[in-house]
Amino acid sequence: MCARYTLTQEQNKIMAAYQVKLPDDYRANYNIAPTQNSLVITSD
């Protein structure tokens, strides 16, 4: 299946760039499927 994506950035870099706190169990994922839960950052 296509439409998979990756989330590979280090936790501290995401928190610094977006001024957010990530869950303690955050980990990089190199093969995220459309049906999996994943972190998403949105803006208003």
C-alpha cells in the first residue's frame, strides 16, 4: 500500500521548532500506515 510516511525527527527538535510537549513515549517511526495513530501538529 502506498501513502505511508515517516516521522523521524528527534523529540527535542520537534519540541523546539513548534513549542509543544510530546508524549513521553514518543519514538521515531519509519513506516507509518494510514490506519495507524500518529502525532499531528495543527494550527488554528
